Amino acid sequence: MHPRPDVFFKIIMKKKKLYNIYVHADPSAKLTPPGGVFEGRFIAAKKTERSSPTLISAARRLLATALLDDPLNHYFALVSQHCIPLHSFRYVYNTLFAESTQYPTQLPHLSFIEILSDEPQLWDRYTARGKNVMLPEIPFERFRIGSQFFVLSRSHALVVIKDRRLWRKFKLPCLNTESCYPEEHYFPTLLSMEDPDGCSYYTLTRVNWTDSTGGHPHTYRAADVSPELIYKLRDSNTTHPFIFARKFSPDSLVPLMDMADDVIFRD
């Protein structure tokens, strides 16, 4: 995630650490250790690829690691390397914890996850493994779709890593790979079945699906980056503003960093 992760994350309130970072990196990728706030934050990882359940496995692995690592982890935000923050860390923290500046302990936190039930491609996605394969655990009327990037409460993170019943279905290989996006279905389907009242039904990560290709959203490049773009991406028709956005290309990093302090982190 960029820009300026060192500036975004290095926030201390009353001498309390307010975050932990966990990185799942495909072991086949040749990465230069980034250091800084990411030093020692890479977890044991496995190869991931599209049209397979490996992205679900990666998210479950991250959640399990975070749950075991620190009992004070109350929210779990999943983002990709193509996501950027739209606000300062302080703003994000206060938004999630309802302006609280202390560690909550017993609050029934809401999970911010997109859950949709009326998308036109839903039937093709449902039958991607075969017509009746998802039955009886997941009838079509309970099948959901949503963004694979979410912010889950601790209780819902536990639901995910404890689940075996739905995971047995979603980890099956797809016969129709063109309609196979299991990471967009597993989490919204599971949580809508287990705790529908505990979910927001919308995501806090802004995505632009205009001129999308091959299942990928619009990619913002260096020439697109401006203060006006950041302000526009923040706007939301829900009760919460967007706090992350994707998809940004590597060449957009320089202009994003140039305006990070004056625009992105000034709120």
C-alpha cells in the first residue's frame, strides 16, 4: 500500500501502539525487503493466482496470524499493493472506532464488507464449479458477491478462520474459470449467512469499474493523480466515507507522495 506507509502508520496516541501490519507476499515473487514499518511483518505465504481459492486462503492466513499475534487486534483491514489510503491513519482509526481514542474492549464492532445479491453475473458465478455443487450448504438465494477488500471485526475474523462448512465448497476448483472469482463470494456469503446484522453491506475501499478489462478495475496512473481525484474518491453515498482506494499503478507513487502531507494526510 502506498503512498508514504511510514508516515501513515507511524502514529502513536498516548504511548499506545494502534496497529499491526501483516503482509502476505507470493513466495514466487522476487521482492526486495522493504524495511521500515514492514520489517519482520511478512507472514508464511503460499503462491496465489486468480480463478482459484488461493486468494481466499491468503486472506484466511492473514486473519489467523493477526488473531493469534495480538489480542488487541479488533479490526482487520485487507488491502492490496495497489491500494492507497485516502485519509490519515488518525482519521481512519477514529472512523472505525467511532471517534474513540482508547482501545475498545467489549464493543460490538460492525464489519465493513460489501454484500450484494442482485448482480447479473451471479448465476454464472454460482455454477462455476458445476450446477449443484454448492448445495446443500449454499443455495443460490444465499449466494452473495462483494469486493474482496474489507474491514472485518474481530468476531467476524474468528467466524472466517473457524469456518469449514462453506470453505469445503469454495475451495473446489472451477470448471468455468471465466466466471471464477471465489474471493469475491466466500466472505460476503459466509458473513451474510452467519451474522447479517453485523455487516455494513458496503466497502470502505473505493473502486472505479469504468472501462474495466479482464475483471480488473480502472487503473489510475501518474497523469490522473491530483488533489481533486483524492477528494472525489473520498465521497461516498453511505454513512462512512471511503478510506482506501484502488487501483493505482506503480508510476503513480511519485505524485501521490508529493501531495501526501498536504492533501491525503490532511483531514
